[in-house]
Amino acid sequence: MKTVTVTNRFFADPPVLLAWAILMAPLAVTSPALAQNRHRTELPFPDLPGLVTLRCDFHLHTVFSDGDVWPTVRVEEAWRDGLDAVALTDHIEYLRYKEDIPVNYGRAVDVARADAESLQITVIRGAEITRGEPPGHLNALFLTNVAALKEKDYRVAVRKAFEQDAFLVWNHPGWKQPDHKSVWYAEQGEFYTNGWLRGIEIVNGPHYDPIAHQWCLDKRLTMIGGSDAHDPMGFEYRGPPDDIRPVTLVFAKARNAEALREALVARRTAVFSQGRLIGEPEYLEPLLLGAIEIINPEIRLRRKGTALIQVRNKSPLSFELRLKPNPPGLDVEEKVLLAAGKVSLIRVRDVSDRVTAEQRVGLPCTVLNLLAAPNQGLKTVLPVKVEFEP
Ligand SMILES: [Zn+2]
Ligand SMILES: [Zn+2]
């Protein structure tokens, strides 16, 4: 209270104000030089009931393996792209700059820590076990001792990751395979059967892998998206809002690393990439319904009349709706785009032969770019009530 009074008097005093203005004048003149291009473009996907939505990139390289980026830059890139968490997953077996930077496994996370704390980005200590195919490349996330994975036998390396409670992801399974078609080798079968393999990258960089997507559905593995960026992010993507890295949305019980790990084990993820969201219908549907707001959810139709339904999409993803087949008595336009950050219209027309008043609840639709399975959009119902006047 006392502080407020003093502050008010300070600014109310004309000589003090004048002195203040003189003092600040050089700063005003130099302000163009201080102009920054350091902005965060948020990714406003909604939280799900009882869960927070965290935006993550689980696959990144730095100069501590073969990336061309210092770890603190990875943190600010994540902040700019609207993320909440990143995993730094430098290769264990391939250290391109070892003549220039002392070999110190897992050091990238320590270097990134201070910036990450001030920007509220969770940084996960990871590593990429990098072998020929099979078993290919595997990311171990939430490690405590990266150096322990430096083993000749990849099975021993993977076991040591598992002993640290790491979450193991099979990276880019289609890489170097004939026609880029992913192959499930006996080695993956072994890690799957003994419970070590928990997730697969269904998106790596700009590439979506429908085979890996189907494996995640059939084998109850976690769907992961990772940029696998080696260069500065701006070299690979134009930047938000239109062109950003793949982002794994994680539906966690809290905003911290332990909660992230729990959610990954429980398979509560969806992958946002290239204008699509890929995941289990049980998460895609509440995400869609939380992202949109039907401004006039109750409409009235006169005989042979038309009406317009206004739908606000608060998310960063435009939803591509297919509204056929129509409910009885209604003609709805076949395709509607619910544009990101805008209010869109859905036009409905009465084509019924009714003689009395009727009502219908719900507009069935398929959201083509919410992938519940390869080539299969999410089927849902928009909560709209249509009153047919007599
Ligand atoms: Zn790799
Ligand atoms: Zn990688």
C-alpha cells in the first residue's frame, strides 16, 4: 500500500517527470536498434478434460553430436515455435565435432538448462542409439546417465537405457528401407516382446509413415513425431504459423518431465504435422470439440429454408470437414474448411417432406485431416440442434 502511494507521488511530480523524460529520450532514439525478432508464436491447442496439452519435439541434435546448433539455440527455437518441451537426443556413436568439443555425453542438456528455465521449456535428457538396420536408430528419453549407453553390443546399450527407466522410441523406421517402406525386423520384435520398445516415430521431419502409424494402433505403441533437426530450425522450416516442425502433443497430468513420461507410457499423444493431426480417436475427438465453438448451436429452418451455422476454430489447425452423408431432411454442403483462428460458416438447407414440427440433434461429419488411422479421418458429430418449423 505504502509503495503504491510513493510511486504515484513520484510520477505525479512534474520536475521528476521531466527528468524521467530526458533520461529516457536516448533510449527512444535508439529503440529501432533494439528491435528484436524474438517472438513466440503460440500453438493454442486446447487442454483435454483433466489433462494439460504439452507441445513437444522428442528428437533434436546439437553440436554435441552432428548438429550445427548450440543447445541454448535449440531452447529458444522451441520457445519461438510455441513448444513446452524438447528432448536433446545427440547420437552416442557419431560425434562429428569431437576434435573441437570435448566428448561429454549428455552435456547438451546441462548447457541448455538455464535458458530453458527462464523460457519455461522442459528439456529432456535423451540420446540416439545409432546402429545399422536392423535395429536402426533408437531414441532413449529421460536418461540419467547417457555415457552408460556407450556399449559395443546394441542389446546391452538398450538394456542399460531400460535400466535407467528410459522411454525407448524406434526412430524413422522407413529410413534406408526399399521404397522407404518400414519393415518390422526380428530385432524390433525382440524389444517389443521384452517390453523395452514403447514408441515409434510415425513422423520424422516432414515425412509421415502410414506403416508405422498402423503398427502403433495394432501393437499399442505410442505415436511420436520428431523433427530430427540437425541444422538451425529456420533452415528446414519457414517458421510459424504455416510451416513448422512436427510437434507431438502430449496429454499430461501436469506440466513437468515426470508427467510427460507417464503420459508417453500411457500413449496419450497425437502428432501435429503438415496440416494434419494423427492420433487415437479418443484424443482427437475431445481435442476437436475443445478447439471449436459453435456460436449458434440451435438453428431454426422454415419449410425449404436455409440457415448458416457459425463455427469458431480457436486452434492453429484448420479442420477439413466432410459433411456427407446428410441426416434425413437436411442438405448440408459437402466440404467445409473450419479455418484456423477464424469463424467459418456451414450452410444447411431443409429438404424434408415433413408436415409437422421436428427437431434433429447433431451433424455427423468426418474430419479428413484428423487421422484416426492411415487414410481414415475422424468420424464425429457436431453438437448442433436443428428445429424444423411446421
Ligand atoms: Zn536417426
Ligand atoms: Zn536423429
